[in-house]
Amino acid sequence: MVASTIPWETVQQTFRRIWGYDDFRPPQAEIIRGLLDQRDTLVILPTGGGKSLCFQLPALLQSGVTLVLSPLVALMENQVQELREHQLPAATLHSELSPHQRRQVLRALEANRLRLLYLSPETLLSPPVWQRLRQPSVIINGLILDEAHCLVQWGDSFRPVYRRLGAVRPALLAQRPPGTRLPIAAFTATADPTVQRTLIEVLRLQQPHQVRLNPYRSNLHLATRIVWSPRQRRQTMQRFIQQRSGQAGLVYVRSRQDSEDLAAWLMIQGQTAAAYHAGLSSGDRRRIEMAWSQNQVQTVVCTSAFGMGVNKPDTRWVLHYQAPSSLTEYVQEVGRAGRDGRPAEALTLMSEPTGWLDPMDQQRWRFFTTQTQALRREAQHIARQIPAVGSVAQVQQQFKQGAIALAWLHGQGRLTWSDPFHYRLLPGSNSTATLGSVVSAMQDYLSSRRCRWQHLLEQFGFGHEARQLGTCGHCDRCQRS
């Protein structure tokens, strides 16, 4: 560890000048000190806990650029817009920028004029950006992985580049003088012990400083409700929203089509609603976010694309029209309600246990399991045909699902990355985590008769806090008992 040379009084003065608060909230000061000391860090801080400030402030106090890897354009744009309103040297790179805007950002990067650069993992490893970052003249003081749970959630499927991030640091340091440091910090609102281990292993964190707060929120009431038919599912949702007239909330669905269909149906029923998913243009997404934030729209029917980086403290409720596939997704999404500390509700609709009358949940879970099995077979097929040492580009050129198969093999302990673009196959398999176990954990939570908050705390590695809590008194299980 390298002790920071920046006086703590300077840190506090900068914090007050830019953000206008008198003092940090726990554990913000601890995280900031660790990043200024150039320590690898793993931060698990519940939604609304002020994670962004923890890496933005150290970045602004140091020379060079801090690279912030973010999963969504909307999330990048929101944070950069707030920084620019304070006249701070921040920028973003993504596919929706014009060529002129991209050239401006890349010139600012080469000239070391930026302190924060937001980009996706895919953009980080794109040739124009990677070539510039490898230049020794470009000063990089840190790498931040925001919404780090996405590495585990998406890295083995449609965002395989996440699995290559552990090779980024050694590849960048190879182009710089000996002794150069490049700390990595991963930030997320939720990570169970398995996810924590995966993040440390994949990112190759070195003796990371770990800061973990449990997700318990005494103002958030958790409940599930069984529905016996697709029609009853819609009617239950409609009644729930009607009974909360004037209260802003979110309806989470699992597909773009459901988002569009349900938003249109709610509007026919007289509700103010909007559909939100990753297929919308950036302009449409900003417009919906603004309308909802200003209470012009009561309900946003959204996929998981909505929420990360959108801060509306007076969100009073979250309804899961279909249960998420994992507890990590669930806690992320319900945590967007009641950030102002006032009472809020989270309701999950679930099919009746047999699935005969409403098979929606069982069909979706079977679909994900089938997808995983198909991916495993494809990866094993590809592994038998590719060379023991090779490049991602060659495998992608030969196989449509090549990059995903390589990421899956990495997750199974059968592959290592020589650098972000080249792999080496390994014998055997070390991984035991599967999507099936993730789905089972979600199903166990939905059917459990125990206190829901106690169940969640145990699943996320806070057994002591779960025992201290006992029964929470503000979930459907505790109220029934």
C-alpha cells in the first residue's frame, strides 16, 4: 500500500466545495482513503449509498485519468452530465457519440486533460481506445468497475468481454515504467459470497480492501403474491398501481415485448405509464427518465436496463411482474424504492406452485436453464476445435458464439487470458457455480416461509446480522406470523 500524499483536509474541502455536504456518510471516508492510498478495493454498498462519490472524488484529486467501466450508456451519461454541471473534467465514450465527439474525447485523453472517463468494457478494448491507453504518455491512475455484479450476471452470456478485464492491468503496466501502480476498485450494491469471490478472481484483485454493508432497509416492506392466471397477473398489477395513485413506482419485466405491451395496456386502463428498455434510443430513454423523475409519469414498465444511475429518492414502490432470475437482480431492483427513508413497498408476483394455470415463471426459468445447457454444449464443442493458444478475434471469426464460449470456459477454470485479446486453454474444470443454482436460490426465497429480510441477509453473507434481526416485522411472512 502507498500512503496518499494528499492532506485529508484538502479532501474534505474539495468535497464541500463540489458536492456541498459538510461531511461524509459512513463508510465513504474509509473507501476514499483506500483509493487515495492506491489499494485494490471491493465495495458493496446498498443502492442510494453514495457509491459514485467514493471514486469520483479521489479521481478529481489526482493527476491522470480514472477509467470508469460502466454497463449502460444511460448510467454513463447521467454521471458525466452531473460532473460537467460542476465544470469538472469528465467525459464518456460510447457508440451513440458522433465521430466529432469521439475525436474530441480521444484528443483530451491523449493530452491528459481528463480526470474521469466513462466507457463500457467493450469500448475499453476497442482498437482506437486501447491503442491510446497503451501509450506510456497517457497517465492512468485507476480502474473502476461500476455495477460490478454485471461481470457475474452477464460475463458468461451476452457481455463476454467482462471476463477479460483481469488481463487489462498487467497489459497496461507492461507499457509503463517499473513500479507504476494501477489500482482496481469494484463497486456494486449487491454481491453474495460467491459473487465476491468471482470478482476478486476475475479482476485479479491484490489483497483487496473490502467494505461491505448489508442490504437491510427497515423502511422497505417485502412481499410476494401468487397469481393463478395471466389475466389475474395483469389485474393484480393494475389494482396495486391504482391503490397507490400519485405515487411513483416501477414495474419490472423480463423482456422488451412485455415492457411495451404492459405499458400500452396500463395506458388503456387510464394510467400514466411508459415502456423502458435497452432497445430505445438514448433520447427516448432520457425523456422517459425525466418525465418519471418529475412525476409526469407515475409508472415505468421496464427491463433491468432501467434503474442503474437513476436517482429518484421518493420512489414509493417496485412491482416485479415476473420474478427475477437471481437474488442479486432482485435486491438491486427493490432497492430503488424508498431511498428517502420513508415507507416503501416491493411486491413480486409469482405463478401458482403447480404452473398448470399460469406457467409463465416456470417457462421462463426453464428457458434460461435450457439456454445455459446449450451454451455449455457449444463451448465444449468449440473447445475441442480451437488451438490451445490463440486469440479472441480468430475464434470469433471461426465461430458465431466464439467469444461467449471462451468466456464460459474461463468461468469453468479451463482457460486463462494471456492479455485481453489472447487466451490459453487449461485442463480440467474448477467451477461449480451454475445458473441453475442461481435460479434455485431465487425460487427458495419466493417459497420460503421465513422472514424475507433474514433470508436475504443470510444469502448475502450477513449471518450475524440475520440472527440479530430475528423477525423484521415488515415483510409479508412476519406480518402473517
